Amino acid sequence: MKMAPRPISSQATLKTDGVLIKRVTVTPGYFPSNAGRKLTILATLGGAWKMQIADDETIRFEHGEICVMPRNFQRQSFFYQTCDNLMLAFDDAVVKRLARERGIEQAPELLSFGKVTDWTVRRLIQLLAEEMLRPTALRSATFAHALAHGILGCMLLQNAEPAGDAVADNPRVRLARRHISRHLNSDLGVRTLARLAAMSESQFARSFKRSTGRTPHRFVLEQRVAAAEFLVRTTSRPLNEIASECGFQSQSHFSHTFAQVFGQTPSAIRGKER
């Protein structure tokens, strides 16, 4: 059966300093093919949906997942069930201004389509979603504005290093870092990353350490643990599912590594959160 165009209702809307923030409920159905005119960040706070993009590629989004869509990005969206989403749409002028303040050039081109796994962005999204649930009279536009700009600022910094630093601004290392943040459950060994960066393994390892201050292995581990810690604290998803999504070989490997970093197992931390 063909799905009908989706009804949508806005729970809260706020326009502040070049960013439109909406917390919306979308019922089952679809968005016809379209291309947004602004850089958009969409966080799935509940429910599940999928997006069809070029070449008939389909990507599924579930609770806790965040995607970034550049302006003029063509897509068609299908909602399986009622979804609670947080949407941020940024004016080009704001994107360029925030990038300029951080010494980043060509900001709009840096943010390409993909899922966002950075734990800082996830935490800021959570705080903003909670703020948007407050009654209008109690909602702080200043706080929401700061969170929205912080989210975009983090994402810009993920994709570029400060200009003027020839080592830190290595575009091949930047490409590898971007790949890591979006493919935590993939093979992220030095051989794979070096091939992606078109460098020898030794050359890549040295360049990555100069750029980030960490070995590729340590950087990947920190990204995986941070993403897993966020999901443990903010969702009720099974630990084996979190372990798999964040790239751990098994739940036991995940629990052991997690305990080494945080001093407690995922189960212990989840128990304290309840």
C-alpha cells in the first residue's frame, strides 16, 4: 500500500539569530522528494524513519540518531511510525559567521550529508530538545540560541582544523576523522584509514598523531566509547546493540573497555541513571 503524504504538527518553534528551531511530531507517511534551502540538522528523539537519497540509497534513522543535510540536498523521507524530531535550519550567513570566528574557510562545503555520532553534539541536542519542551513563558531563547550555535560550532570543528596550521589542517587527516565519526561500526584500522587518505600506513599514523595528538587507534577508541556512553545514559537500547553500533567486537569487549575508561560497567552506570 502506498503511504499518504505525512501530517506534521509542531510542538514548539523558535527563530533566533539566523537559526530556526522546531520540535515536531510527524505521523506515518512520506515527504515528497525535495531539497532544503538551508543547512539542516535533524535529530530523531523517538520513532523510526528512512531517507532515500541519490542512486536509490536508503538510510534508516532511529531514536537517538542525528543527521546533517546540506542545503540543496535532494531527498525523500518515509516515516514508519509517529516520530518526535528536533530540527535546526541555519541561514548561510550564520554558518559562515560561526566558521569565520573559528578560523574555518569554505564552511558550507565542509558539512556533507551523514549521521552525527559525536557525543558532545548529542548531549547539546538533548539539552536543546528538553528546553524546547518547556512552556513558552519558561523557555529561554538565549539558552536555546547558545545551544544551537554550539551544535553547529562543534560540527564545523569536527570537519576542519584552524586555518594557518599546516600540520593540523592536513586535509587527508581531516577526511579520515570525518570518516571515523560517521562509521564507528566499520573497520577503522590504520590500514583502512591510510588507504582512505591515500597515504602509507606509517605516513598516515605520523600525520594523524601530529594533527590530533593521538594515535589513530586511541582516537577511534575514544570516539567509540564516547558515543556508547551517551547511548547508555540516554536510551534503553540493549547493551549488545549499542556495542555493535559503536564498533566493539562483542558486548564483553565493550563492557571491559567501558569500565577501563569510566571505572564502571555500562550496566552499573545505566542502573544509577534509573
